[in-house]
Amino acid sequence: MADGSSTYGRVGVDYEVLDAAKRSAVAQALATSPMLQGHGGRAVDESRGETAFVFEHDGRHLAIVLECLGTKSMIAREYEEQTGSDRFADVAFDSVAAIANDLCCVGALPLVINAYFATGSGDWYGRGTRLESLVSGWRAACEAAGATWGGGESPTLPGLIDPNEIELAGCAVGYVPQGARPILGDDLHEGDKIVLVAGTGLHANGASLARKVARESADGLATELPSGRALGDALLVPAPIYVDLVRNLIEARVPVTYLSHVTGHGFRKLMRARRELSYRLTSVPEVPEVLAFLVEHLEMGAREAYGTFNMGAGFAVYCRPGAAGDVVAAATAAGLAATIAGDVEEGPKQVVLEPVDVTFSSADLQLR
């Protein structure tokens, strides 16, 4: 799947280039692993290429992650200008969700989350209620993740960032609970089950494509979906925070073998683990209305759609064969819908989506 020639590539997002840059950075980062030894710690290099970096210190496993929202804040700004509706609390929540969900994929629970609010002009904060919305949304998301908001940075970068825009990002530190181990895929085997946990819509990935659809629609973000809901309203529904699900799984000692946050690269992320295994889905979730609308208007085929958007599955849990029901129960207890969707099989590294007749090979995901 060549992103450079895909719909996403035509709006300036080329994952082949981005992934190559990530692989180069990881190679350089590996050379710094011995530095931790001077502080009584150890880098868990098996976590390189996972969603969060894991390290050991004083007998405890800790994890750290940095993540950004991308261009979804531009949708909030455009929707505010078009409708007068302030949705900056929602994009702040989305930013924290992106951070916390990446962190908990390695089996770590967030302790502290810091914020990065970068603007092109300090005037951004003086417009309407957006500042109060932004900070209240960030706080609400931290509380939902069970984390302290420690602080952050709010630079003004004229000339680098448009004066009308804000870039939202942040980092988090978390811990692997006592008695548990980091979840890095080393226990993943053929025969394991794949449980897909529902999302709420766009989440933090695909905003550039959503903006393209809005630009090309006569009513912009006020365009009505088939249900009558405004496109902008549906796009700005924040993602779930999956931390409570992971906490429930750890506390119940469910034999989880891997976790995947389904974001950029869509269902290709189901083969993120560094194992030579096949991942076969015999069912896929119902596609949220807003994603179905984007796919239709972008004239995407199933392969590109499932390789780009989350298509209704925000998170995936892999577990031993007899534990899939326990995963679904843990999700239900966290207020999330989940479905036993497929199996891990012996074979080449690939994702097979039987219901939509799509297969992604290892060449379609090169993160390491």
C-alpha cells in the first residue's frame, strides 16, 4: 500500500516517508540505551517501535510517550467560525486520549501527563471561551485517564505556526503495576484471539482527509450526514480513553498477549508486534456514520479505507484462546463495546480482513 500515491498522500501525509524517518530515529536512539545504566536503570529495547518506550529503574518498569493531535484542532477552529460552537474541550480530550492510549498499549498506567499548547499568536487565547474550554477538556481527560496533569509548555511561535491555529501535543509517564510485566508481544502466539474494542468516530487520525471533504462540500463542516447530524459535530466527538480497560485486564490477570491502538495506518496496526504471525479477522465492527461518509466522498476502496481510518475499532486486545470472554467483560465494565473478531495464526506477517476481502502484508507496515 503506497501512501505516497494514496488519497492521504495527496493531502500531504506520506506514511512511507514518515515511517522511514521513524526507523532512522529509532536506530539512533538505540545507541543511547547504555546511558540508563549510569543511573541504575535499563532500557527495555524490545519496546523500541512500540507505542511507548519502556525502561526499568529500581526494580520497577516505567514507560514514557509523546504524542500529538495533528490537524484536528483546525477542524475545531473552522467549526467554531462556521457555527459559533466551541469544541476545544473535545479536541483537548482527544489529545490526552491519543497520549494515554498509546501509553497503556505496553501495559503501563499513566501517572503524569504534560501538555504542549503552541500558537502562532498569544491572541489565540483571548478569543471567546476557547481557553477555558481547552484547559477544562484537558483536565477532564487526565481525570478519565487517572493521571495528574503535571504542567507543560505553551510557546508562541510566530512565523512557524499560523496565528489562527493551535498545535496540541503532550507526553506522559506511566508505570507497569507490581506483579505485571510490560506487554510487548513476546507472549503472542498462534491460536490467540483478537478482540476489537469500539471507537467513537474519527479519533485523532485522518483529520487532514476530513478537512479535504469539508472543503469540497458546499456547506463545509455544516454538511449534513444521512442522519441529519452536522459533519463537523460528528468529526469532533472525542476518542474513548482505554486506560480503564487495560487496568481491568491487569487487575483481573487476564492473559493478554498484546495490545494495539488502532490509529494511523488503520487496521494495518493489527500486525504491529515484532512477530512473524498472521492476523485473521472473521468480523469487523460497524463503520461509524462519519467514517462511512468520508470514505464515500473520498472514493476510497476497502483496502485504502481500512489501511487509513480506524473504521470503528479504536483498540485491539490479543489474548489466550480461553480469555476472549473475559476481555469483552473487562471492556463492558469500562463502558466500552467489544467483539471477538478473529484469531492469530501461524504464517507470514499479514492482516486478513475476510468480511471486506482485504489483505495487508508485512510490506504495508514498516515501523521498525
